[in-house]
Amino acid sequence: MKTLQAQLNSLKKRANQFENPFLESILEGFIDGLLILTPAGDLHYANGLAYDILGRFYQLPNHAGLIDQEVNRIHRAVIDSQQWHPEQYHTDPNRLKTATQSQHRDRQSPHYPTVVIESELDFEPAGRLRLRARWSPLSLEITELSMPPMIWLTIEDQQRSLQAQALLDVERYGFTARESEIWLRRKAQVPYRDIAQELFITVNTVKKHVKNIRVKVEDYRFRQEMRMAN
């Protein structure tokens, strides 16, 4: 079987990964990277963010093999999870098509298992990836009735997620430019000493800014509570 990296490169050459542009626009809007894999492990779809995240980590030495190995492992774990709840699965394509057509006539969505397999890959200082895999949560009636069940694997770049949350906090709490620089680093769990070195300030100055940040956060939460009480 081709490596995941090779499958991504091959898939990228295709103009359209889905015949349904509406469905593809939904998947492209996901906040995490998304891979859709067949039960056999072949890559059926990857959204733009998945290319961005994996492309960045694949450039680092030895990372490609570790990522591919972990993706294969949790993909296999989702397949193996069928034995835990066998009544929830329809792995035979003919049974799947018949069941889905019947539920479509009854205006009901087919039932999907909710088992989620999670894993993390720590590539510090480059970052950390959180992988989550499960059977497709989408009703097959919005795609093709004959499509076999697929496995969805989401990829979260935790460093990017923390930065996005920190930027939201900056706007919400009204941090100054310097407070914003420090908060972005604290959200990424950068030690005080390293922050001081990066920003060419003292550790005590960092601590003073962090104290001011906490005051603003507490003040915001107090005002929110008072507003809700009224």
C-alpha cells in the first residue's frame, strides 16, 4: 500500500475529490484537518487544512514515517472496534445499500457508531498533533447510496488551536500589544524565562504583565456574571 504522503500527493492532482460541491465546501470549512479513508486504508479525501498541517510536519526529519504509522494504527483500531458493538455496523456493501435505501424512504438517517479513537503525537518543539478517528458521521443519503462506510480522521494542530484561542482572548479581554505577545506564548506553555529572552525583557516584567492579564480576565468574567444576573 502507498504511504499516506504518496496518497496525498496523488489525490492532490485530482481536480474534484467529490461530485457534490456542497458537501466538499462543508468539509473544507472544518476547523481541523480531515482525512476520509476507506476501510481498506486507502485515502478517499483530504481537506485543505489536512494538506497544510501534514505538509508542515512532513518536512521535518523522520516525521512522515511516525505520522503514517500512527494513522494506520488508529485506522486499524476503528476497524477492530466493530467487535465491541457489532449491531451498529454494516460492513457489507449490499447490506449497507439496502438498509440505507429503506431508511431514506422512511426519512430516517442511518445509525452510525459513536466510537472515537484518539491519539497524540508529540513533536516538540515543532508542535503536537491530536488525531481522532471514527466511522463517518454523515448520512449517506446526502452522498451516494452505494458508497461504502468511510472512516473520518481529524488532525488537530494543537499549537495552531492554542494560537487561535489566544487571539480570541486578546480581542475579548482587550489586551495591550505587549500583553498579547506574552499571552500567546503563555497559552503555548512557554516558560517565563524563555518569554523574557524572546521579548528582551526581565522575568519580573513578564510576571507583571501576566498579573495584569489575569486582572482583565477576572474583571471581564465578573462583568459577564453581573450582566447575566440582571
